[in-house]
Amino acid sequence: MTKHFTHSLILLFLILITFNGCDKGDEKNYEPQYSTISIIEKKTYIFGIHPLHNPKRLFEVYQPLVDYLNANLKGVTITLEASTNYNEYDKKLFSGHFDFSLPNPYQTVQSTKHGYVIFGKMGDDHNFKGIILVRKDSNIKEISDLKGKSVSYPAPTALAATMMPQQFLHDNGIDINRDIKNLYVGSQESSIMNVFLKESDAAATWPPPWIAFIKERPEVAQEVEIKWETSYLPNNGLVARKDIDPVLISQVASLMFDLHKTKEGKEILKPMELSKFEKADDSTYDLVRLFLENFEKEIRPIRLNQ
């Protein structure tokens, strides 16, 4: 009995030694495993730009800005989204599709009725005006010469490039609903090309796309000239949806408002034909609201069935 008990104790001791040896060996060979996949995913925000240009050109001009924001913001990713025309952009903006956006002043004012807050704008208000182009070889010398002719525009809701030129024509004796044929052709570039190709007798646009266009197509400037220009209004706005974290809005605003202070930032602004972005709020666009109110009373409904 005693002998059997002693044998059992020896066997138990050997088993314990064996397990301890295994544990120590395992500790020596243990290597921590690290996942290559971050458990924290970046939240994506959509930055929509109104159709200042056709989609291809818009990405060329504004993608560097979005890249800059992404390089300087932590925990978020911003993606640039273009729209093929003003009508498509309006539907996205007014349905709250964009998190951040750069609308024209008309769209900026309207966006505040659809869940957005104004936090900034483009600078250079002196450039936010309409210009009317004609071919140099045309017989259009006076505004009255446009009667019976066609005029191309980007879209009915383009403020500087459509509404302001139409207001100008109205103020100078042209009934835009009876005296001329209005052609809404979808983009700034299309409006310019229409007069260049003699598809329209005159074309309306605004300075930044005109300046950018003739840099790429200098032959157009040889054939087309600015005949008239309008007065100006506050430039395109910067808006954010109201449910966006105010801290993020402030970070985006600071980065954009400081662009003109650095060499890198100036290079980003250059293709936009813009010197800077600046602070703005709802009251900044009171003049725009007054213009829009008078425009609808005197000329036409802003949103047309296209």
C-alpha cells in the first residue's frame, strides 16, 4: 500500500515537471500577433462642387484641394463629387446628399432651407459678375442688336453666368422672354463654345471659367471677345450640413481660409482663378436674396422646366 502510494507520488511529480517545462518553452517561443487592419475606420464625407466646369475639368481644379484637406485632417476622409449639370447638383444639394459643398450664391441661399449652414465663401467678389461674349466678326455692336438673336447660358439657376446677364439685358431694354432665344447648354465651357462655333449669337458666362478656358484654348480668344459685363455680388459660398460636427467644420474652414498664406496653398488656388477663401455667414448673402427677389418679380421664375 505504502509502496504503491509512493509510486503514485513520483508519477504525479514527473507529470507536473513536464507541464511546467512545456509552459516555459511556450513562453520563450510566444510572439504577439498584430492585425494589419485598423479597428478604427475613417468616416467619409462628400464634398460637392456646383458645375463651375464640366466634371473632368472640375476634378482637375478641385481634387488638389480635397487632397490637401485629407492630408491635414485626422480620422476622416473627404471625397470630391461632381455633377453633370446644375439640375443634378441642385437635387443632390437640396436632398442633403452632400456633407460639404461649394454652391453658387443662389444655391447657397436655398441650401439654408434644406439643412445647411453657411460658414465661408470664395473671395474676389469683384469677379462674381456676368460677362456676355460675342464673336469678333459678328454684327452685334449695341445691346439692341441682340433682338431676334440667340444667347447661350450654362443653366437657368447659374447666378453670375445666367441670371445676372439676363438682368443686365432686361435693364438695358431687352425683353429676355420675347426678344431673344435663350439656350441653356449645361456648362460654362459649352456656353462659350456655342458662340465660338456660331451655335449662338452671344454667350453668357463669368470671369474665372472664361480666363481658364482661353488659357487652354487660346484660339477661342482670337475669335471671341467680352462685349458687356454686369455689376457683381458676393461670390460662391461654402456650406456644411447642420448635423456635421462643428469641430470638423471649424477644421475644414481653417484649412481653407489659410490656403493663401502658403506657397502650397497658392498653388491649389491658382487653377481656381481665386486669391483666397474667406469667412461668411447667412447675412453675407442678404444682397443675393434681394437680387433674387427682384429677378423673379421682373424677369422669370428661377427654376424652369427643362
